[in-house]
Amino acid sequence: MIDLHFWPTPNGHKITLFLEEANVEYRILPVDISAGEQFKPEFLRISPNNRMPAIVDHAPADGGEPVSLFESGAILLYLAEKYGQFLPSDIRGRKTVLEWLFWQVAGLGPMAGQNHHFSQYAPEKIPYAIDRYVKETNRLYGVLNGQLEGRDFIAGSYSIADMACYPWILLWERQGQVIDDFPNLKRWLATIKARPAPRRAYEKGDSYRTHPTVTEESRKILFGQTAKTVGGSVAK
């Protein structure tokens, strides 16, 4: 059994995508990030970076004590290796999937996340910041669109690289992009969206959208935290 500490964000959806595709038994433990549940001590023991998703695997492959993981990319890699799915075993196929997985966690996710922040959430609209991140998101879309030329999926076969990128590209309109400018991305999105597992994953996520994620009160919780405010260790 996998315990998934989850909230319906792009990074959270990465993990439900895998678990649904691999038909893994799991239970969702919601972490309402707009209410500050990511800062609870019991969650920080699993995810010291106070971010979700995180998992606890109660039946690890070595038969030992439960294994906890944080960081969505690390979780995807762990699950792919444990269940032997969505990660090629050959050296060349594996390296391609890992390249694009790391491309997402180091580039697409952070840049699109800053795009969301300055375009949607920042109390003060800063034109330079919005322009900078919308343009960088556009550049990254172009990179991925090029990779998908002549390929059904990012690394050829459907993999954890696709699961990592899909939830972020799905929000193209919110990111100030025109999906028709990227025909390979548009086709790829439609192909994944038509699969049964992503539909199930997003339906489960939608059940947790009971209130707006960002209000004036939740904005104070979500943004502007420091080591002191979240109880981290700081030099004295």
C-alpha cells in the first residue's frame, strides 16, 4: 500500500497519474496547502521541504520498514523502478527518460510555477517578471514541441517523463501560451488526455477542490515563508 500525501496541483497530479497507470493500490492523504497543512510536524517528518507530494511505501521491495519519499521527480523514479513500468531498462532509453524528467523538475516546473505566481497570484503585477516567465515558458514549450517531432511521447514510449510534463503543459492557457503554436504538444496533450488513467487521476483530484486555493489569508501561508516562520534551522 502506498500512502500519497497529495493536493491537486501539477506536482501532485504527477504521482496520481503514475499510480493510476500502474494500477497500484494507494490511498490519498490530503494536504491542504492553502490551510498550511504542509507545515504540520507529522508531514515535515516525511517532507522536510514542506512541499507535497510525498509518499510512504508500506511494502518496499527490500521487505523492510516503510520508505518515505519527497520530491515528485524522485517519487516517480522510485515507483517506476519498483514496479518496473514506464522507465526503459536499456541504457539509451533510460537515459532519455531521465534527461526529460530532470528537464521538467529543473526547468519546466520552476519556470511555469513562477509564471503562475507573477501572472495569477502576486498582489502587485510586475510587468518585467510576468514577461520574463511567460517568455521562458514559451521557450520551454518550443523545446518540448521539438522533442515530440515524429514521436508519440517524449522518449518514444509513454514514460514517467510524460507524466512529469503533462500536468504542467495542461495549464497552457493559464501560462499565457497559445497551444496552436505548438502542434506536436497539442497532439501529445490530446493523446494523454484520452487515456483512462489520467481521467481517473484528475477526477480524484477534483474531489478535493472544495474552496479556492488562494485567498488573502491563504496567500500569507503559501508565499513569503522563511526558515524562521516554518521552524527551520537557521545559523545564529
